[in-house]
Amino acid sequence: MIPAHYLRTALAASLLAGCQATPAPAPAAVAAAPARAAATAGAQIRLRPRYEAAGPARRRLAAAVTELTAASLDHVEVRLSVDDGGTEQPIGATTLNQGEFADDITFGNLKNDRTYYARAYAYALVNTVLTQVSIDAESFKTIVVGLDDAPTLQTLVVKLMPVAFSGQATSSGVNIGTGTIQHQGSESVSLGP
């Protein structure tokens, strides 16, 4: 009689006889998060400006007031700063001129694991004077850059100020009644810029 352990060995050998030893596949490359020592390898922030009108003023006169749009602007400054232990430190800026307002903006050579602040300042000619026409508190983006240095596209809203009505009216006589205003004689209306 054949001992049981020989039978088990023979059975295992016969089952394995048709198998071929193949090396295990190499493990797939896994992108590891960079170590803190490599955090200065150059993270990037990509921003896409989106221009928004502030919305209608409380009262508007038909089409007499035209909202500001990107086409109304002279240029846009985008400034980047970093949170440095509770203190905001400016680190870079760029200017977009007419024809570049739809372009994406990339800030590079940044440190990982930091919080950055992007601010947009839009300027337009108002009565021939270059004037800031963006709302600071709403033209702002906080961007947290982690240990992954792959840039993601962030939207930076550039909120444009409402345009106030400017004009004059004259009449030779005005009667103010309950809920009504009536004029007598001739009238003229001129709109300001």
C-alpha cells in the first residue's frame, strides 16, 4: 500500500504538471504624493476669468443704462498672494488686455500644501478716466494647493459694478400729485455717459 503522503504529493505534481510558471506582472506605477521636501517642485494654479455684471440697479430706465461687460473693459489685473502663517503675502500678478480676457491664466513655481488668494481688478475708461470697475469683495478666489501638484482649472469671477443712471431733465412746469408727476410746457432729457 502506498502511504497517503505520497499520494498527495503525486496528485499535487500531476495537477501542477500542466501549469507553467510565469513571473508575476510588474506592479503598475503608482504616483505617490510628493514628500514635503519636494513640495517646492513647482505647483501651478490655472484660472479662467468669468465676467459677471453686478445685476440691475434698483430702478432702471428702459435701455438707458448699459451694463458693463468684458467688451467695456480696458484691462484686468489678476494678483496672487499666499497665506503665510495668517499673513497674506503678494507673490505675483499678470495683466490681461483687450483680446486676452478669455485666456486662461497660469501661475507656476508655487509651493504645495499652501493656500493662495487670487484677486481680479477690472478697469475701464469712465468719462476718459481709467477707473476700477470691479467689486473687490466678489472678484476673489481662495485656492488650496495640496500635495498633488497637478493644476486644476479654477474659475475666477470678475464681478463688474452696476452702472448708475446719469442724466438731466428740464421742464417749464412740474405738477406733483398723489403718485403722479406731470409736466407742463416743453421738456428735454439728456443722458450722461
